[in-house]
Amino acid sequence: MRQITLDELGRIAANSREDLWAEARNAGLDHPVLVLHWTAGWYDSFYPDEYHVEIGEHGEILLSTEDLSEILPHTEGLNRGAVAVSMCCCGLATTNNLGEEPPTYAQIETMAKVIAVLCANLWLSIRKDIVATHGEFADDPEYFDEEDMYGPNNDCWRWDLQFLGTPESPYYTADHDDPHTGGNVLRRKALEYQQQWNQEAVKV
């Protein structure tokens, strides 16, 4: 893995865009998706074989591949045409306690910036059917048949970032429409960064 800047990430995303869109279409998707994770590990534990982009404790951006269309095993049932972005945190987290190494402020803000940059350069809008947490996607009938769902509203096998342990996202809920979920907070922040930077998605 190597540490990169947001500007570098934008260039890599633009270079990967055509292949990523093709991979998504080959997988039967209308567009690529961004899947947001935590590693369920420690601040200093990294998993380059699983995620395209990882975010360290202090907001450092770590890249595992120069090709964001590369298929990595981050989301069961949704790996093709999907870019995985993960915070390095939340080892031993439960729905009641995010553990000794919860998401840091720097990780949360950097993930929002990463979403903004990726979406602008991959020609994607920041909305829940395109940018979502692993748990949100795992409960989404657009991507999974009912018997295959495994998010918070089903067997809760995956609930990454369902809450962040911050004043904006203080509690666990299985209600994906609750404005306090981690997914909703991260998308709002990413949209604010796009507006601040005068970026915008131009395709979907």
C-alpha cells in the first residue's frame, strides 16, 4: 500500500473510470458503486487485499491498487464494479459500543472527502443507491434478493458504519432513513465538500 493525496486519488479514479464502468455493466449494474466499510480491526491494521482505499487513524489515505476496477473481496455479493473505501478501526465493535478504537474525527472527515473526490472523478452522484455502507447495501433489494440480504434489517451479519459514535451519529439503529446513521452523515458531509470545492458528478 502507499499513502496518497486527494489529488492523486482523483487522477487514479479518472484513469480507472472507463474500466470501472465497464465492469459494473458486465456485472448487471446500471453504474459503479462505492461501498463504505470499517475494517473491524485496529488503527494500525491494514487489509490491502480486501479494500481499494483505506483510511488511517489520522486521516491518511492508503491505496492498495492503481486500478479501482480491480475486483477485491470486500462485499459479499457486490464486488464487481464496486470501489471499497474503509476506515481502519472498530475492532471488537458491537451495536452498543464501538470499542477502544472507534472512528476518529480525522477518519470520518477524510472518508467524506474521499467520497466527494471519487464521485466527481468517476462521474457518480452522491446518493444512497450509489454510495452506501456495507450494511446499507446488504439490506438493499436493488442489489440483493430478500433471502440473500444480510444487513441490519436481516441477520445483521454486516453493519459497518451504521453509527459513528459522534454527536452527529451517536446511536445504533437499523432504520437506514434515520439521519443519524453513519451512511447518511457521510453522504451529507461528502456533498458539502463537493459544494465547497465546486465539484459535481456529471453522469448519474
